[in-house]
Amino acid sequence: MLSSFTGKNWQIQKNWSVNTDIRLSYLPGFKNVWVLPQVSLEYIHSKWKWQIGISKYNQAIRTLEFENFFGQRSTFFVLANETSIPVSTSLNTFSLAEFNFGNLMVLGEVYFRKTMGNLFLSRNIASLIDRNIQLSINDYTLFRGEGRYYGFDFGINYSKNNWYQSYQYSLSYSENRFEKLFNNQYFPSIEDSRHQAKIIQGYHYKNIYGQSALIYASGRPYTNVNQILESKEQINIADIETGEYQDRLPDYLRWDVAMGITFNIMKKWQSKFEISCFNVLNRKNVKYRQFYYQAVSYTHLRAHETVLDLVCRLLLETKKKL
């Protein structure tokens, strides 16, 4: 791929300006040219700044990671080809305002992003007892769809003498849809953490400093497979109403503290020694939940044995073999 960049700032009035950037990308193998513009309108007056803009991005290579039940990760690369150029495209729009008054800065931003070419990698059969089975590319399905993300960010930064403080809050919503999943309905993406907040405070005196950071985020969504199995004998994922089986993980909360000192070695190298404590409250935060099950033929059941009994028996037999 060959790429070139150019940009120009246009001063249209005393306080108004237009910023333009253009990226040209050329794929010799496909003889295809991408034109990716970015335009923003900016207003600056005294202590105020306001900006609105739109931009377009393309990707020719995507990286996906898949983690199985045993914590093993696999990395997949999705490349552009003659029928899929580019792999993904996104359109971003935003509007922000910034106010500076002495030691105080207030910032607010609203944004919307539309993405085409979202990828979701799923294994066709999930199992607890297949650790010795060699998987092939046919054991996975790569779904392609689109997404939309919109939200509002608000922040206050304040510093005086040796103290500095930062208060940040984000209200956002993100959702995806895939043509072959859930009847092509939008549903919350795994990145959909609606409320996020940060409180950062620090103090420095000469070459000594200390900092405290409190981070909060509302729980991310996941599909509760247990509920689906309770209500259906056979599962057709394309027919599931997504809203019926959506749950959320517990809220995320973490408090970190740090203290350090900076010093020079032989007046040539600047060094830092720091002691930090991660997750002071020792809170257990859930990253994600996975459900694994395997369809079993009833012809393998023994007399008076349920499916759960069979799975437990097979697991016990596997353990004995090991």
C-alpha cells in the first residue's frame, strides 16, 4: 500500500478557521485508490474554543483475537481482497467546546461514529471436553456487520500551586448488528459501558509526588446463554430476540494510588523511583463471562441418566485418562 498525506488551515475570519486533511491510499495489486478526507470548523475567542468536524477512515487489515475455555488465545488477520475493499470503514463526527479560565479548564464533547465492516469471530461448537481436538478454520465463523457509537464526554481540570485535579465523566452507547445474527437487529456491543467516571488527584513538592485515581464504569453487556437453554430445546441464534437475554456484568470500580520521587544520576540522566498500589480496595471485577456447552445425542445416555449426568461422566472419564 502506498499512502500520501496533505493538509491546510484556512483562516476565513478573525476567529474562524477551517482545517482540512486528506489521505490518499493506493493498493497496486487491486489498482484501487482510497480518498479519506477530514474537515473541521474551529472558532477561538479569548478563553473559548469550539470545534466541529467529520472524518473518514479505512482499514485494509484487521486483527481478531479469540480466547477459548482454557485461556488459550489465537490471533487471526483479516485482509482486504477483490470482493472486500476495504475491510472496514468508519465515519466520525464530533463537536467540542473548551473553556479556560485561570487554573480551570472545562471541556465537553459530543460524538457519533458509524462503522461498516465490523467483524465478530465465533466458534461453531463450544465444548468442555475437546482439549485434545485439533481445530481447523472450518470450526469458526466470521460474521460481518456494522456498528454505531455515540456519546457525551465532560471534564474539569483544575490546578493550583502543587495540587492538580481532574474530574471526567462519559455517557455513551454502542451497538452492533450482523446480517446473519439476531435477524439483523442492533444489540449492545461488548464495549458498551454506559457510564464511566474518573477522579484523579495529585500533589507534587519539589521532586516528590503522589497521585490517587478512582475509576468507575458500568457493567458491560453479555448474552445469558443459560436463560436461552432454559426456554428452548433447540437454539437457532438467528431467531433469538436479543433484548430478552441481555444481562450486564457487575459495575467496575478501581482505586489506584502511587508515590514517587525523581532524581538525577551524575547530572546526566533523569530517573524516577515509584511505589504504587493497584486496586487498593481489592475489588473483584469481572472482565467477561463465557458459557460452554455441547450438544449430546440421547442415544449415548444410560438408563435413568440425564444430559447433565452424561456430561459429568464424560468429564470424569477424561480426567481419568489424563
